[in-house]
Amino acid sequence: MKILVTGGAGFIGSAVVRLAIAREHSVVNVDALTYAACLGNVASVSDHPNYVFERVDIRDRMALDRVFARHSPDAVMHLAAETHVDRSIDGPADFIETNINGTFNMLEAARIYWQAQGHPDAFRFHHISTDEVFGSLGSTGMFTENTPYDPRSPYSASKASSDHLVRAWHETYNLPVVLTNCSNNYGPYHFPEKLIPLVILNALAGKPLPIYGDGGNIRDWLYVEDHAEALFLVLERGALGRSYNIGGENERTNLQLVNTLCSILDRLQPRSEGSYAELITFVTDRPGHDARYAIDPSCIRDELGWRPSVTVEQGLELTVKWYLDNENWWKPVLNRSGVGKRLGLES
């Protein structure tokens, strides 16, 4: 296939791009290169004959029309989004403009292109979303594809809105869509404003390891390369109009997660004295911090045969080793806007 990937210079998007090229697909990477994007994420495939980069903002409808006309994709994998909850608290406008209006532009550009091509049956618009649209769980239960939406932050509300738009374009215009909602991703090339890379890099620098509240918030952790595999399964075999929840089956409290990272670092790159866990610092909780996320992945497991390939402990070890081996990637991005600063304190 020729796949148009939006946000392909980002964290999850670049994993999709690398896997697509490895599987001999052609890729058109559409990315505006905002603060969290990095072309170094796709450097390993940038010279491949099947790879093309288009610096285009999904808020620019005319530019999107030109990309579709120029490249004639067989499928779209739409990942471009503003994703950091803390930034959405401080500056929600970017999230509305990109995640809602940008998705509208993508849907309209894809619809006009698809109709002009004669409504090909094989065309797919795959919208990649988050489990945060479902809100917060108590101590029991799991998100399923039928869980009512209950977003609690500007970020999750913007993603919920984009999900609804995608479903509406399928119902109204018959645009062939599939959707996925994933749990928290981690792994190589993760931008260091997020918890796992922040902890790794702060630990290596001897800085405090900040944990919101008492560290009891629970997330389900999904290794990014496992996620990319699941996304291709849904693109290729998912039922039209359906959504699939993708989870790592790896629930951990934030405190458990950070302690695991500290133990791995203690083994792989010990401090001169003491444990990295001594750097853990509890900080004021984030406004509206969801207590627990957990995904029931039985639908994608039973219908498409997907399961995560690693436990969270195995995936964290791979991740720590990657950061230890790739200082040339992460050192430059530490100087980007907001990295290392506490965001999301507005209330």
C-alpha cells in the first residue's frame, strides 16, 4: 500500500512509519514539525525510495488537498495531534485547532479524494485515538469499545470530538473508516515531557524524579512497537466503522512504574552511591488527574489475534537501554519549549 501517515515525525507516528517501510509499504509522512516532532525519529528510513516527507500542517486544508492529489494514497493513518495533557491545561486552543479542526480537514480532504477516485472499496481512513476519551475508572472495571465517553481534560475532550467526527463521516458519507483507542505508550523516541523519558533523563542527570500526588494513579502501559503492529492489523483487517481498544495488559501505579525504572537504571548504570529511587519527589497533583485507566483488549485479541509481545518490565528495560545508547537523539531535544518545566498548573 501507499499510506499517508499524519504525525509521522512524532513518537507513535514514527514507529508506524518505520514499520511500514520495513513491510515494504510506501509512506507519505505528513508532519508540521511542531515542538515534539523530530525528523531524527525517521532518520533510519529517510533515504528509502518508498519514503516521502511533506512538511504540511493538518490545519491547512488546501495543502492537504495538494498532498492527496500529488501522492494518491491507498490509506490514511491519522496520528497528528497535540497530545500532552499538561500543555492542554495551560493552552487548550492548540488542541482544539489541531485535534478537532485538523481532523475535520483530514476527513474532508480524504472524502473528496476518495469520491474523486470512484469510492474505492480498499481505501481506509484509520483514526488513531486514546483511552483518555473514556474518562476515569474506579478500582475495578475496564474500558471496552462500548464504554461511554467521559473526557476530563482539554486534551481528552479534543480527542473525543475527533473520534465523533470520524464516526459521523462514516455514517453520513460512507467514508471507510476504522478507529483505535490505545493506552499509554512508551518506548524509543518518546519526547521527554512524558513520564517515562522524563524519569530516565532526570535520573541520569541526578535531578528529582517528580511524581504527581501520591503516585497512586494507574495506567495501562503499551510498548510503542507493539502498538504499531496492532495498528496495521486494524488497518488491514478491521471491520469498517468499528473501533478497537489497544491495551498493553500492564497496569501499574505511577509509583510502581518509577520504582521499576529506578531498579533497571541501578543495574544498567549505577549511581556513584545509593539508588535512583532516592531521587523520587512527590509534587502537587495535576488538575483533574484521572485516577485509573485500564483497557479490555479482548476484541482486538479475539477478532484479529493481537496481543502485546512484551511485559511492562521487559519493555521498560528495552526503553532504558535505548536512552542509554542514544544520547545523540535526546540531548538536543532537552532544549525545546517546555521540556523540564512543570506545566498544567492552571486551575
